[in-house]
Amino acid sequence: MSALKNLLEGKPARMPLHPALVHLPIALFPLSVLLDVGSWIFPHPEWQLVRASFVTLIGGIATAVLAALFGFVDFTEIRADHPAAKIATQHMILNLVAVALFAIGAVVRVGELDAAHTAILPLALSIVGLGLVGYSGYLGGDLVYNDGIGAGRHRRRTPTPESTIQVRSSDARVAVADDAALRDGETLRVDVDGTVVTIARVEGTLHAFQEFCTHRYGPLSEGHFAGCHVVCPWHGSRFDMRTGKVTGGPAKVDLRTFHVVSRDGKIWLERPSRS
Ligand code: FES
């Protein structure tokens, strides 16, 4: 199962496959609409523009379904507490609706492939679908460029924490886990009243700092460690875990750090104030 997941994530190819494949439907759908419009400007049945548009549309639908398969695997990788989770859901729903509209239009076209021009209904469905795909494509770019979804996945070195520990408390210090739950070189991810914090034990010392990298929200609980520095898994920004200071770009803004201690067999974290 994990071999299939690795394949769908593009690990053997060492590149994310969803962004590579979406170029095909994004090119084929507009081409199909252009051929439809052409069939109205040049209504010559012998030019076969309606049939050409249909074939292009089928190609767009087939490649969109293929891209969606890889995209869904990327989607399942996004944590529910990541700021991009909502945009990714919108992106997926818009794409599904658009492909459904194109597919309905394709069914309607069958039987009229030798007409002089494309009928109004399938043309209208394609134009609406194209608008949805265009906006959804913009959201997809936003996910990659602004939120780093799918970026640098092959560079992960540390084990990813299975889940985020939820803590709701108004105390100044909160016990977040048993001390034994965190081994050297590993991380815990804790959500304290909406602030997500990474706790790392490195060379015997506990560190606590904000989970999301100040560059593009990379998950620092999945980063790796070099001495007292944590290195972001996405684009390699480096921060001093003791002070939060940036010690290597592309990030320019320091991390928030928090006081954390081990006492009475528990890991205690200073409750983060709202920033
Ligand atoms: S998100 Fe780009 S370096 Fe962390």
C-alpha cells in the first residue's frame, strides 16, 4: 500500500506528478472551446471542427481524471490544521464539478459529431467548466507557491508525528505528553488553544518553537536537526531552536519559541500567548 502511495506521490520520479499532469487538461479544455467557437465562425461540416472539439474534450477529461488521482494523494497529505486545507478542499470540489460539466457536455455531443457547429448546451457547459477550471488552477498555484503544498516532500528525513496533540487549558503551563513519549532526535506536535507548536528533543535538550516555518508554512516538526538548529523540510530555512533566530534563508522572519521543561515524568510547555 505504501509502495502505491509512494508511486502516486511521484517519489520514484523524484517530482510531484499532479502539477506536472495538470498541464494536459488545462491545455486541452480551452482548445476544445476554441474549436467549438471556430465551428460557429466557420460552420463547414467538412472541416470536422465539432468532432475535433469532442476528441479534444475527451482527452481533457481523461487527463483530468488521471491528474485528479495524483492530486487526491497530495490532498490526503495536507494536515487538517494546515492553513491550506480549506483552499485545497475548494480546489478539489471546483475541479470535480468542472469535470462533471465537461463529461455531461461530452455525452450530449455524441450523435451530433458531424453537425456544422457545436450545439448551445454543450458549448455553454464547456464555457462554465472552463471558468471553474481557470479559477481552480489559480487556487492550485496558490497552494504550491504560497502554501508549499507538495513542495520538498522528498527531502523529509525525520519521522513525521502521527497526530497533533490537542491541549485546551488556561493554565500558564500545560503538561502535553509523558516525557518517555519523546525520544532523542524526534518531535511532537502540539496544538495549544489554536497555536501549533513543535517540541523537539535534540542531544538531550528540549526545544519548543512554532510549527509553521515563517517562509511558506513548512511543517518544522518534519524538519531535521543540525546541532541546535532546525532545518525546514521544504526550502531549507534554518533556525536556532534556542532563540528562534533565522540562521539561513530563504526565511527572513524569526520563529516564536516557548519555554519547555521535563518534570515529574511529564513535558511541560509554557502556554503560548496569542500573537
Ligand atoms: S517553508 Fe520555505 S523554507 Fe520553510
